[in-house]
Amino acid sequence: MIETENTFPRRHRRGEEPEDHDRFASLRQLLNIIFMIGAIVGMFVYFKYSHSLGGGIIIGSMAFKLIECVLRLMK
């Protein structure tokens, strides 16, 4: 088997240097938790009670995910 040299260095999340530290990491984690809880509650409400209310809850939780994505891009 022929081994080729990798032109891009490997990046590992756990081994990041301090200067690459994500300043929004804890906020992003909190926003992701809010999104997941909101999506689960929204699905429960959607299937159990009301389609429109459940859909609204899911869309509202997606706003938190959108904010998290913007913070990830600002890293």
C-alpha cells in the first residue's frame, strides 16, 4: 500500500491551543441545550395536543439554534 503525505494537518477538538479557544463555548452549549429541550417539548405537544402550537414551539427553539450557529461562525 502506498502512503501519501497529508497536506492538511489534523485538527483535534480536545487538543486546541489556548489562542484557538472558543470564547462562546459555554454560551453555545447552553443554547444547544435550550434548542434540544424545546424541540423535544415541541414534538410532544405537536403529537399529543396541537399541531400549530407544537410547530410554533419547534420553530421558536430553532431560533436558539440559529443564534448558536451565528456564534459558531463568529469564532
